[in-house]
Amino acid sequence: MARRDKPNPFSSRAQQQAPYVELSDDYDAYDDEEYYEDDFEEYEDRRSRRQPDEHKVFGLGIQNADERQPTYGQGIVFALIIAAALLLCAIIAIGDGDGSVPPMLQRSSPLLWGVSILAMILAGVGAQYSEYVTARAAEAEGLPVVSRISTAWVVPFVSVFAAALLIATYHNRWMLLFGPVLAFIGMAASLLSRDLLDEAEEPSVRTASVIGSVVGIVVAFFAFGAIYINKFENLIAVPLVTIVAFLLLMEALERAGLATPVRVLHAGLGAWIMAATMIALNWWPTWGWGGGAVLTAMFYIIYGLLVSNAEGRPMTRNRMLEYVGVGSVLMLAVALKDVIL
């Protein structure tokens, strides 16, 4: 057996041979506490000079938020303006219908659709302007800015589209509250989630991503439901569902960081599946919000799988159950409701 050149410091023999240091009776371990406190204060001082100021928004760290507060406020101002426009639409549309088909035409008027279209345009322009100001502010602070085709306008635009369509369809007093609230939340929450995704640190980025995904799914539900409730012909319903799905998938895949050509291909594939689902749904004996639930369930499956793939997350069994399993259960529940009722 080869002999060690140096003794093993972890052996029992080395421990026995180690010199024993006897502490004096007046030694106090807490005498060094002031030195530790001085070191800690010096470390905190260096750390505060090295790191930028941090401000908490809903528990998420945003760098230099006090200086960038006007950027966040612009999105809220635009959202309030859009909500006021939708309130005006609800006031114009309120009243008894004349029985026309589809229901959205029962209280239709040039003023109603003019204000609705103007609100959709303002929502998209306001969202893009807020995104532009945010990017310029980040560039001025020396932060990296990625040049890409921005889709910040998508969720606000679709949320206003859904709110306007629901106001025209139901034209009752509930829409005085629901329409403006849907438009406001769709725009404000979407812009907030994009700001948090751009500037929050881990693990807050995951929380911000969840916020953006929830807002997108909720907006999709109301948009698909409003389209289905009006029972449009396939020549109208299928293109509307396809366009809404394509835009929302483009926005989600942009947040996931996917390159533009691949993003267009993936979003187009998902929109094509949604178009086929809408065609099949017109042969399904369901009614009301059940059709919107089926479309949303299919969109949830597509949305989850495409975004997970874009973010590089492996398709594990749990993830497949989370998206495919939950979506399938929701569609099965709607089918059972139609059979039983």
C-alpha cells in the first residue's frame, strides 16, 4: 500500500495530535459583536451604492420605478379613456331590441359602431405608445432593448372588441358596468404585465408571465363567447375566431421571446386549429356561453403547448395534464351539460 505523503486531517489520529487551545476565563465571545456590526454596515453601504433603487409593485421588484412612474401612469390614463368610451357605447345601446338576428344588430346605429371602432383604435395606439415610451426610457438608462415587432396593442384591442360586441349584443344596464370594466382591465393589466416582464427579476418574472397568460385567456373567453352567441354564419364566425386566436398567440409568443418568423408560423398553426374548431362547433348542439367555453378550452390547450415550447420547457406528463387534461375536461363538461339539459 502506498504511504501518504501528508497526514489525513480528518483522521482520528490527527484529531488526537492537534494542539488543544485553552481559552482564558475572562474571554467573552460577544466582545467581537461590534466588529461584526461594523462589517455588516459597511457591506450594506457598498451594496446600496452598487445596486439601483428598487420599488415594489404588487410584491414584484421593478428597477428605478420612481423615475419611470410616468410610463406606468400613461397606460392607466389610456385605459380610463377607453373605459369612458365604452361607457358611452353602453349608454347609446341600452334599450329593448327589435328581434333582429344576429342580436348585435338589434340596437345597432352608426354612432354606436363609430364610437366602438374609435375606442379599438385608441386602445391599440395607446398601448403601442406606452410600449414605445417604456423602450425609450429603458434605452436612456442603458438597459438592453430588443428590436422586434411589438404586439403590445393586441390584448387591449381584443378586449375592447369583446366589450363592444357584448354591449351591442346584450344592450342592457349590466353592460354599463361590465363593458368599461372589461376594457379597462384588459388594457391596464396587459400593459402592467408587459412592464413587469421587461424589468422584474427572478422569480417575479414567472409571476408576471402568469398574469399575462391569465389576462390573455380571460380576454379570449369573452371574445370567443361574444362571437359564438351571435351565431354568425361560418363565413363570418370562422375568420373572426381565426384572427382573434392568431393575434393573441402572436402576443403570447412574443412575450415568450420567440423569433418573429417562427412566431408567425406557430401562431398561424394555432389559429388554423381554432378555425377548424369553430367549424365543428357549428355542428355541435350547444348554445349560449357553452360554445365560448369550448373555444376557450381548445385555445387554452394550444396556448399552453405553444408557449411552453417557446420558453424551452420540457413537455412532461404533468405539463400535458395541465394543458391538455384541463382543456379536455372542460370540453367534456360542456358536452355532458348539453346531453343532460
